Amino acid sequence: MNINNFKISTKLTLGFGLMAVLLFLISATSLWKAKNLHDDFESVMHQQYPKVVKIEEIKDLLNTNELSISHMLHYKESASHEDLIEKVLATRAKIAEALQFLQTQEMDAEEQAILEAFKGPRLEYIDAQDRYIELVRDRRLDDALFLLILEMPNKRNAYHAALKNLVDVQNKLMNQSVEVASQSVTNMYWVIGAATMIVLLGATILSLWIIRSITRPIADAVRVADAVAEGKLTQNIQVVGKSETARLLLSLQQMQAGLVQVVGRVRQGSEGIASASAQISQSNQDLSARTEHQASALQQTTATMEQLHTTVRQNAASAEQANQLSQKARQVATQGGCRHGVGGAQHGGNPNQCRAHWRHHWRD
């Protein structure tokens, strides 16, 4: 498959199709990265963050619990003690609910191990609280104070340490999830940026290829047309492919060949016309010479005719004069008895007299 055989519409369709594919790939990659980012944020918001909230709630409830425990010795009335005991039991129940919620959440091995390690110190601290509450209810406040000061701090510290470990691991996992989400955002930026650069580069290369494949043959066609307009019919026209521009160049090539043939025939005709014109010119010259000769002969004939006319006129005049002389001679002959010609014998007259009469007559 030769790309040069593609039509312009096919090239444009191919270019736009490749652009559409690249845009689709960018969109698909962006959506995939966006989904990963969404999953990371889902993990943060629906897994890590609720656990952190529950653990913070446990810390607050534990602080409330400890305040209630310490305030019991400030009161002497049993009613006040019972109110504080109710608060302790209520906060303890809420802490149990929070722990139950944490157990229902998805956890890795580290979280599960720390949560299991948290249960032991908590149970020991609860056991110490129960004994403390029993002493308060029995009004053995001194023993309760002794338990609160000497034994419960160690239990409470162990409880707080286990709770701190649980908080730390949740914060660490929370930070890791946030970092993963941030990294996903950064990766999405890089992927979109790189894909955009690839698309721009591909679009540039594709555009240049399409433009070059269209404008270069057209420029060749313009060059050939200009050369033909200047009368240069020896241009080298290279036809590559079967596209519209290739067919245009092929048509120009055929046109140039046809013009060469036409010019050749016109040249041959011009040469024939020039030869005929030379012959006609020579014939015209011969005709002119003959015309001049005939004109000269005509002039001579005219002169001769004029001379002949003059001679005729003269002859006519002489004839008229002779006629007049003849009439006068007849008259004289009639008058002088000379009826016959000069020098001949005349009837009834003297020849000498007749001749004398004619001489007198001619002198007259």
C-alpha cells in the first residue's frame, strides 16, 4: 500500500482519524488515572479517615472517662457517684462500639495486630476501673484513692500507649493514602502532559506530512504551468502515485506533450506558409515585371496609335485637299474644254492650253 496513492480526502480522513485515536487514548488514560485517584481518595475518605475519626473519638471518650473517675473522690454523696459511674459506663460502651466499628473495617496485618494488642491493656484498665467503682460504691474512698494513685496509672499508661500505637498506625496509613493520592494526581498530570505533548507532536508531524503531500505536487504543477505560459515546453514532470495532485501533474504532462505536438505542427505549417509566401512574392515580382513591360508596350502602342492617328488625320486632310483639287480640276476641265486627264489629248481643245490651264489652277 503506497501512501502516495491516497486521495486528499483519504489523507485528511486518516489524519483526523489518528488524531481522534490519540485523543481517545489521552481520554482513556486520563479516565484511568482519574479512577485510580478516585479509588485512592475513596480509600482515604471511606477507609482510613473513618478509622482515624473513631480512634480520635476513643481518645476523647477515654479522657472523659478518666475525668469522671478522678471526680468521684471529690464528692461524698452517693448520687453524685452514681452519676459519674453512669458516665463512665456510657463512655465505656461508646468506646466498645467504636472498637466494634474498627473491627468491621478493612485492615491490613499491621492494623489487626495493633488492634489486638490494644485489647489487652484496655481490659486490664477496665478491670481496674471496675474495682475502683466497687470501692467507691462501698464508700471505701481511701482504698479507691490508693487504687487510683498507685495501680491505675500504670494500667492507664499501658492503655494510652496501646491507643497511641493504634493512632500512630492509622495516621501513618492515612498519610500513606494521602501520599498515594497525591502521587496519583502528580502521575495524572505527567501522563496528561506527556500524552498532550505526544498528541501535539503527532499532530504536527501528521499535519506537515499532509500539507507536504498536497502542496508540493501543487507547487510543481504551478511551476510547470508558469513554464508553459512562458513557452517552455521541456519541463521534467514527475508523476508519483494516483492521488488528485498526481492526476493533475499527469494532465499537465499530457498537456505539455500535446502542446509540443501542436507547436511542431504549427511550425511545419508556418514553414510551408513561409515557402508559399516566398513563391507568391517571386510570382508577384515576375507579374510586376511583366506588368511594367506590358505598360511600356502599351505606352509605345499608344504613341504609335497617336502617330497613326496623326498620319490618318494628315491623310484625311490630304485626301480632302485632293478631293477639293479634284473638284476644282473638274470645274476647270469643264470650263476649259479639258475633260480628260493632264497630258492627254482632249476632245475639242488644245493640249497646250489645257496644261497651261492646270498649272494656273494648281497655283491657285
